[in-house]
Amino acid sequence: MNNKVMNQLSYGLFVLTAKDGDKDNGCIINTTSQVTTSPNRIVVVVNKDNYTHDMILKTKEFNVSILDESATFDTFQQFGFQSGRDTDKLVEIAFARAENGIAYLTKECNGYISGKVIDTIDLGTHTMFIADVTGGEVLSDRASATYAYYHANIKPSAKPAEKKGYICTICGYIYEGDSLPADFICPICKHGVEDFKPL
């Protein structure tokens, strides 16, 4: 099987938020779908290692903020690259509270949906939460950010490795390496090391 075929599936990107007592938290997920319209139900799938997972398992409620194409990498860092167990993820994040009392993002999102869990399915490393939709609002008309859009436009691209070497100032030949041997002769123009300079 060519495992790359799984990358052909389309995904959105969302900030899933929950509240337990005075503690707010959220995490990035890419698996949220409407599964029925009558009754209006959605599913969210969350890794069991996420603190947000445990909060939803306990409180049975959550909000899904639908990230749009204006989302910045900072938002992904805030909600995806640290644990809410020891960090307040909503610090310096613009948010409001839905009728269920749970935070939702007010910037970089085109809408939010509130859910109340009616059932769960254990998927091993993840839990699927099946929920009745209890609220929601459209926040903008900007296009939703897909996983593909994130990789192409939001996630910083890896910087190419800096090449180390020397270039011949006569013909442009490049010698790759940390140091140029003292007796090196350019294979193109036959000049010595005195005509090379570092890249």
C-alpha cells in the first residue's frame, strides 16, 4: 500500500476548546465532521494525550473554532505545541464565550460550533466524541483553512541547509566542504587555492 494516499483526504483545521471549573483549554485538531442534520450532530476525534480530551471526557461539552485562511503560525504554536496542563493557552488570544460558557476564538476563525457529547467511541490512541450541536455562529466569510493550505501557506518552510564550501573566482566552480586542501587545483580552470573564496 502507498501510505501517501492518506494525504489525499481533505481536512479542515480547528481549535477545540473545553472548560473544567475555572480552567480553560484548547488544542488543534483536524478531524471534525457533521454526521447528521436531523438531529444536528458532529463528531470530533481527539488524541487521548491531549489535556482537552480529558476535560471533554469529564464535562461532556466543547466548542470548535473553525480556523480560516487568515490564521497565523503563532496560533498553531499556541494551541498545538504546548500542553494546557501547565500553560494557559488562552493568554493573549482574542476570545469570547458561547452560551455554554466555553471560550471560542474571535479572530482567525470564520465560525464556531458548540457541542454536547452524547456518546464516545474508543479508537485506541484517540476518542471519537459524538455530540449534539447546541449552538454556533458565523464570524466571517473568509475561507476555512485546510490541512493542505496550512502546509502550503501557514507553516514556515524548512530553511535549506547552509552550504559550506569555496568558489573559484575565475570560473565559478564550487568545492563543497569545511576546508579547502592547501594543494587543491580547480578541475575546470586549473587555478589553485589562491583563486578560491569561501561561499
